[in-house]
Amino acid sequence: MTRLRVLILIYVALILGVIVLVDQGDYQYLLRWVYQIPFADKVGHFFLVGFLAALANLWWECARWNLGKFALLKGSVIVATIMTLEEFSQYFIKTRTFDLGDLSCDYVGILVFSYVALWACRKNSRA
């Protein structure tokens, strides 16, 4: 297994661990300092989910799904779908609250980091 795939698996495990902790309400002692910084939660969503999208796109070597005139990066679509489901699932978890701002930051991060992945794929294909 390549280093990139190992990095992706570790990163996914880290994110899943954070989601499980937050869903259980046992995160206050770990993340209390984050909530003291203005907009830290939103910036975190942007970078954490965006980086996940970049890694997913690199995993699949920027593979695309063509929908008519549009070509969507496979990794971005998968990450956006999972994060949308995760955010909406918070309606059903007593310790969580749905936040459209978090979801918006997820989407912007996915968009920005998808371009980073495209740039890396193009650069790698030229080398």
C-alpha cells in the first residue's frame, strides 16, 4: 500500500474518532480551547473536510464522473455526500445540532481543495 493510502486511512480514522467523540458529547475536555477561538469551528470544517476531499481525489487519481457537460471529481462527490449525511444526522443525535454554516464550510473546503488535488494530479502526470 502506498504512503498516500496509509495517510488517507489514518486521516479518515482520525476524523471518524472525532465524530464519535462529539456524537457522544465527550469532547469538551479535548476541544474546549477550539470553541474559545472565534470561527475556529468553521475554519476547522473548511480545512479538515477540504483536506479529506483532496486526499480522496488523489487516492482515485482525480477520477471524474461525467454528468452531461459537467465532470465531477469522484472523491469530492463522495466526501460531500458523506459530510452532508453526517451533518443532517445531527438532527437525530441529542448531543449535536445541525449547522448550515458547518456544512457550507465543508462544501467550500471541498471545492478549494479539489482544485489543489487537480493541480497535483496534473503536475504528477507531467513528471
